[in-house]
Amino acid sequence: MARFLIVEARFYDHLNDMLVSGARSALEDAGHDVDVLTVPGALEIPGAISLAVESQQYAGFVAIGVVIRGETYHFEIVAGESARGIMALTMDGIAIGNGILTTENEQQAIVRADPAQMNKGGEAAKAALALLNLQAQFAG
């Protein structure tokens, strides 16, 4: 059993509730403990994970959030930079599942967030579990 941290950018409560539920279920069904940390936005997720890694309390992480395209360039910055930050941490060997949705509209987000539909929160948790298993495999 390992301890995982779900780091959520809680901007759209109803969407995050579904994503966190899917992620939590996948991790708990696999026999792991789960904590949830809320940060202001998707750009803060990589930094929060980096700080949590230093605590050595968690074996893996799930990034949760929703970024919906608006009328400005802000969408591209938030979507790209949050993904880049998470990828950089993953390349450093940290087991992270990226469940930050980047959608054109709320309806697309609902379909992806809902555990009864696409369950992207659960998929992100399963990705973190897969990376944790790879760590164990390569640690030998």
C-alpha cells in the first residue's frame, strides 16, 4: 500500500468533484491511501507537487483540474504550462497522472470528468499507478 496525493485546481467545483471521485476510487480500489490538496489554479499544480515530493510522504500524484477555452490566449498558456510543469516532474522520475482537462466547452468537460462516462480522473490515477509500478520494476 502506498499513499497518493491528488492535487486539484478547484475552479469548477462540479467538474472537480467528478474528477477527484474517479481518481480517488481508482487509487482506493487498488488498495492505496489518498489525500487531496487544493491549489488556486492549474498553474500551481506542478509547484505543489514539487513541494509535496520534498516531504517524502507520497509515492505518487494525480493532477486534477479543468481549463476551458475562453476568448483570450490565457487558455493556451495555462494548458501548455501546467502540462509542461507536470511533464518536467515526470521526467525527473516522479509518478504523476495528468488529469487536467483542456476542453473547448463545459459539455466536453462534463463528459470527460464524469466517472460514469470517460472518467479521466480515474484514468489519470491509473497512469500514476502504472508509473509507480515502473519505478519499482526499474529499482529492481
